[in-house]
Amino acid sequence: MTDPAYTPAYTAVALEADVAPDTLKAVEVGGRSILIVHHGGRLFAVANQCSHAEQALTCGRVRWGWIACPAHGAKFDLETGEALSLPATEPIATFPLRVIEGRIEVAV
């Protein structure tokens, strides 16, 4: 359980203008590859690695709130990271994201 007094530390990773609608941008935060996804008018931050094939999701297809792994087509919910289809059975990590004065910030 997360401590209610815990405040995540955010890192600026990109400008909001750098991630146009319906595009993806891979960034590095704390040694982790994070994928910023602009979909449906919202920004999401997810691990840039499929939990099944360990394939980068950078070239993944994004539709209806999910991203599909380019290797085997496993789908993951952009908001929760939940695996939505086989062959993946484990979720991918998601990260808190905020936009401050046009800067996208992610907490890892």
C-alpha cells in the first residue's frame, strides 16, 4: 500500500508540442525506457516493453485506449497497463504523468 504522505518525484521528459495527437515518443527516465502516448486527447506514460516478448512498444499500434505489441499483437490498456489479450498475461507498468506549463513530466 502506498503511503498517503508520499509525493512522487516528477521529471520533465518532453514538451507537450513534441508529442502530437495520435503519436508516441520514447523517453528515458531513471534508466527506464518510457513511452509517452498521445491518444484520444489524453497523454499516457507506459513502460516501453511488452511483458510477454520484451519487445519495445515504440512501433506498437494504438487504438481504442490500448497499445499492441508489434511482435505478437498482445494488447495493453494505456491507463492501467492491464494485459488485454494473449499471448501477454502480465501487465506493463504505467506511470503518473502531468503537464506543467507545456512540459510533460513523468514520475518513475
